[in-house]
Amino acid sequence: MLHGTLFDKGVLAADVATLLADERGFYIAVNDEACRLTGYSRAQLTRLRAGELAADARSRAIYTQLLNGRKIQGRKLVRREDGSIVHCRYWGIKTAITRLPYFLVLIWPTRPPKRKPIA
């Protein structure tokens, strides 16, 4: 877990779920909001890989793009620890810390998209 700097403390206290994954896609750092949004403990989240929170195949495929170095953003479905689904927006980038690749993902809840009435 990253600790110590003002930046780290700001990320840990942020009102948006913040998850950092290593080059293999495993979450290595998550903040309290990530735990609250997903219903998982920090220990549980750090045993998951990027994409395992996704509730559908399309959302899981998005993480493959991220792990291949592409910036990602949009809407996805997140499966909580209790099995319920949360509609979310996300933004993610590949970054480097001490020359090693990492993947930063921000996730926040949103309202489900409006459905068109059936004619």
C-alpha cells in the first residue's frame, strides 16, 4: 500500500473509488471509497485482478484495453461483493512508478441509463 505523502493521503480520502493495479493486473492499492462502492474489504480487493469487478463481458474487455496501454473511459456495470450491480462511470490510464508499469482506475457511481420506451 502506498503511504506517506499528501498525494497518497488525498487519494485515500477521495470521494471516488481509486484502484491501482500492477503489471499483472492485480490491484495493489485501493482507497476506502473503492471498498464502500464494491462492498469488498481492502484485503479482498487486493486479491482481485482488474476486470474481476466487471459485471458483464463488455466491461471485462475494457480492462484488456487498459492492460494493453490504452486510456479507458466510459460507463460500466460493477458487481458488488453481495452480487448486486452498480452503474458506474470510469476513467483509467497506464502509468509508471519507478519505471515500472501500473494502471490507475477511478470509478464513481452514476444513475442507470434511461431506457427508450418500447413502441
